[in-house]
Amino acid sequence: MLAIKKALLLLIILLPLILCAQNHDYIWVYGYLNNPDTSSKVGGAVIDFKQRPPLHYKQTRELNFDLFCASCADSMGNMLFYSNGIRIHNYLNQLIENGDTINPGTIWQSNQNLGYPSPFGGFALPAPGKENCYFLFHLPSILNGGQIIFSPFYYSYIDMDANNGTGKVITKNQVLKQGDFIQQKAVKHANGRDWWVLTAQKSEHLYYLFLITPEGVQGPFTQILGDPFPNSEGRGVTNFSPDGTIYVRNDANNGLHMMDFNRCTGELSNLRILPYDQTTGFRFGSAVFSPDSRFIYLSNSNLVVQLDLEAPNLDYSAVDTVQMYDNFADPYPPFLTGYLYPQLGSDGKIYYSTSGTTPRLHVINRPNLPGLACDVENHGVQLPRFNGRTTCFFPNYRLGEWEGSPCDTLNGQRPGDGFVKTSYEAFLERQARAPVQKAFSNPSGKTREMPLDELSIDYWNMKAILERQKKQEP
């Protein structure tokens, strides 16, 4: 009887946490061709993180996925809507009202029956202060003078209470900024309610920041941190650490760029660059953090390495090779399973899509552990259907208030509300332990910083701004 009472008491304690979890990233979608044949390896499929281990199952749907993926569940982890960059469908696998023609243009036109061929994808953010409403941020590509650029940066606004709960896109393809951008990312504001959304101009340290509040989307706020890149920037993966205090921008041509991020002000600082060896092929295009924010996993199609951020120096002494591609193909060549795009799952594991269309994922089973103990399992996840290189990208929805920070004023989160609070003091202690490391791949040996409050720098005047600043430097 006593055991039953204890179990009931534990259930009562855990119930608010269960009911108020922030599980918007629980449903990952992939697959192509609308195939009702459940015995086929070709067709739609789902990874459902409500189960432990995650549940994999086939799903008949009309949308095909080719790289681009955006998916959003409710706070309990039940599917709300998803998009392949062409259209937005709801949990009934039906087109949401006004959900057609996302990312319009010639690339949309030529891929409207397939999936949008962009690796950057999109992501959804719960609208602060609104019930069951979401912002979907998405970045299309366009042909410009024979080259592909990623522009404009869009958002769409979705009300999932509309049409008796089947949803409606209220506003669509709202232009946030024109330019040529790298992958967009989001991180929770220090107040635990609002969001920061960040992107940057390709090949330049020109950053555009947007603040999402109950009043809507504010910005762009603009910051320059460092010199333009010495080489044309590849389309690598960007990421925030799970605790929201580090931002990385990574590409094979210019190396790993790591910056501190202030969740109160949105300011980037303390630029550090780990250059890659251009002669040996020791170059990486993807970057993903361990759940505890200590390790960064860098990868190319053949190699995964681990970078320890607690090491004394940001150099190759802090890098450990943790896995190599074994030339495995599924079902046979040329369906190769090299490492492609990573995403941290809600179960604390890191999953990689493969470089070819295969029914496999790679997985890092214990990413918080150093060296080989992290357990990178090649093609360790068997999928029920083929995945066309697609990875759904998500921010850390469970990141909560930054306790002790200058802007920790909302105090809107209570025990059991599904958020994980972080410590501002711990951030200051880490900064004190790690001296500022200059960008040593920069030929001038200097970094240049522009405070965030110098707002609204127009990109088309960027060259003149840089030249003016160079003349002012001693």
C-alpha cells in the first residue's frame, strides 16, 4: 500500500512536467513518392520521439522530401504541420488553407511535385504570448547570374486553431531581408519567452538578428564581427549550443567560426577561428553540439571528429577523431551512407542523414562522453523507407530562462513547465576561464567588432562600410 501511495505521489509531482513539456521537435518526417503500398521501401515515413527508443513507421502522404524539411508538433509531441518547402500540410496530411506555394520562384516551379532542393530547410517557433500559433522561418534559393544564392529570408504565420483545428496560414512568404544568406538558426531569449533568429551574409561577418516577441517580428538588428572571409564561403551548417551561449558558423573553405552569444542583448562576441587544412582534406561542413554544450562534432562525408571546448586551446590538440566512414552502401552501390546533416534528438542522441538516398541514419549514442566513448554508430538506425538525404532542423525548444542574467525579468517559468533553466553565472565563469582568442587565420591579426545597437546597416553599402572602418584602424 505504501508503494502505491509513493507511486501516486510521484505521478502527481511529474504530471505538470508531462502535461507542459515543450516537445515541438518530436516528429521527424522524410520519404518521397505518394505510395499506399505499405510493403514498399519507397514512400513517406516518420520518426516519433514520443517513444523511447523512437518509433519508426511508414506514412502515406502527398508531400515528397528532398533535403528541405520543416516539422512542428504541439507541446505534447503530437504532429501539427510539416512542410517540404513547396507546401505546408497538417497532421491529417492535407494541405493547410493558404499553405501552397511556399518559397515561390523558378526553383519552386521546377520542383513543385518533388521537394524543395535546399539543405537549409526551415523551422517553426511557437508565437510568444499566443495559443497554438506558430512562425515558420524558411530560406529559398534563386538563380542570379548563373549562380545559386539563398534569398530572400521569409517567415509565414500559422494559426492551428483555425478551421476547427486543421490550421490556416494567415500570412505567407513575408520578406525579412534580401541578400545571400547562410543557414538560419533560432535560440530562446534569456527571458524564457521570446526568441532570437539569426542569419548572416555569405562570406562576410555581417549578421542579421530578429527578435520574436508577442508584438511580432522585430528587426533586422545588424552586427559586424570580424573581417570578410578569405575564401568564398561554402554552404555549411550553423548551430547554437543547447544552452544558447555559443554560436558556430562552419564551412570547409574557411574553418570553424565560434562566437559567444548573449541571450539578453543578442550580441555576438569573442570570435575564435579554427582553420582547416586545405591540402590534406581535413575540412568539415557540418557542426553539432553535444547536449551538455561541451563538445562540437564536426563532420564531412567520410569523417566525424569531436572538439572539446573545455580544452586549454582552440586548436587541433582539442580535436579527436571518433569515427570514419566504412564505405557501407544500402541496398548496394551507389546508395552510399556517408555522413551528411546532423540534428540533436530529444532523446539526447545525435542523428546524421546519409550522403545518398538510403534507409539508414548514423547515430552518436552518448555524445556527452569524450573520445570514442561517445559511440558513433555507423548506419546504426534502420529506417522503414528510403530517406532522400533529408534532415529536419530544430532549435532547442526546452531552453528556459537565463537565471541571474540582467534581463531575467519575466519569471514566467515554474517547476514542471517543461523548460530547462540555465545559469548566467556559469556563462561568466566560463568566459573568465577562457581568454579571448583572436581569429588567427586573419592575415591582419585583428578582429573588428561593431556593437549591436548600431542598427539597420544596409547590405548593399557593406563594402563602403568596411573600407571606411579599415581607414580608421591604427
